[in-house]
Amino acid sequence: MIIPYGTDAPVYHPPFTTIGVIVLNTVIFLATGMGHDPQYDWLALQFDQVNPLQWITAAFMHGSFGHLIGNKIGRAHV
């Protein structure tokens, strides 16, 4: 298996950071208009300009609810 989806190692605590990032990502998605509000397009990665802030904010931008759920399912299983 190339990408591990689990581990045999004991887990000593719940994945607080992973859960926190999933919640934060969902809140940002809902607050920015669920990918349909052009007012927040400046947060997405623009390839015709260099804006270091977009390197961070683009990680939290999603185009649709399906896109958000697909990414979160992938993160929750790792």
C-alpha cells in the first residue's frame, strides 16, 4: 500500500489537531459563501500574480460542498 489509511501503532489520544482543522475548514467554507461568492475570489490561488497570503488561504478554499466533503474524508482516514 502506497498511502497508509491506518496504523497498527497504539493511539494514545484523539486526533485533536485533525478535528480542529476539519472544523476550521468547514467554518471558513460556510463563512465565505460556500464557494459561490465572488467577493472571496482573492483568497483563492491566482496564478497570474504572486501573493504569499494566498499560499495559506488557498488551502482553506473549496469550490463546492462535495469538494469540501471529499477532502475531509481523505483527511479523517489518515
